[in-house]
Amino acid sequence: MKPISMLLTGFLTLTLGTASLAATELAGVKVEDTATVGGTKLQLNGAGIRYKGPFKVYVGELHTTKKVGSLDELVAAPGPKRLTMTFVREIEAGPFGKLLTRGVEDNVPKTELSKLVPGLIRMGDIFSVNKVLVPGETVLLDWIPGTGMVITAKGKVQGEPFKEPEFYKAIMSIWFGPVPADFKLKDAMLGIK
């Protein structure tokens, strides 16, 4: 028979371990510790709130197969990856798409931008078609090896995957590049305190 202290320690470990797996909440959005992309279970790398001035715009989450702390580590990490945006205020999707394009322009060398133009136009079209993103709606940016970046908005896959790894890196630079849209969100999604 095991001593009571060993049983108690085991119980506390099990209880605390289970508690840490529970979902957390940010700005009323449930943030899950795991996500499954392409049949692979991913862990939450980090999550935070995107602010525009004093307003909360969306909750951003990054799920990966292993902990990453930079854009290069994210791109190099094996397996699928997911960036989730869950909106907490209504925004027009067209202008939001243009902001994403500006984010790429701010973070990618000018010499590489011309190669990205066709993908940026397609991405802008995806957001234009969706008109408005309302609180509770999500946009998922999934990188699936062998498939490319799949965009899901309002629960529906949007067009064909973006197959080029360079385009995926350029899009991720919006959040994790040298001039991110929101430095606090960058740190939060990279798990940097």
C-alpha cells in the first residue's frame, strides 16, 4: 500500500495537470490549449488581443507542433501550424484585407514583394467577398505541409491553398515580423512575457 503522502502528491499532480489543460478566456473568447490541423494535434504557443487604439479587434492564437519564439522558428517548425483570429468587434473585411497587405509590405524586403503580388491580390479578394466580420466569427490561417496555407473564414475554406512557403512566411510576418501590426500581440502569441 502506498503512503498517503504519495497518493496525495499523485492526486495533486493529476488535478493541477488537468487544470492547466482547461481552456482560458480572453476578451470573452475561449482559447483552447490544443487544435487539430491536417490530422495533427497542435499545442497553444500563445494567445493575445489585437488592439486598434483603445478598441479590442480580435483574439489571436498560434498553435504549433513545438514551442516557437520567432518568425523563423515558426516557419522552420515541423508539421502543420494554425493562426486563429476570433473577432470581438465588427469590422469590414475589405479594409481588413488591405491592412494585411500593408502588413506584408512593412515586413518583406521590397525586392521580394513583386513575387507576392498575385497571392496578395487573391487574399484581398477573399476578404472582399466576406464583406463584414462580426463578433464571434473566426479566420483560420492553416499551414499544412504538402498542401500549403488554407484560409477558412466564417467556417468555410476560401479558395485554393496558397502553396508557396515564401507566401506563408510573408503573411506570418504581419504578426511576427520586425514591424508587426501589434507588438504586444506578437509577444503574446510567441509566449514572450
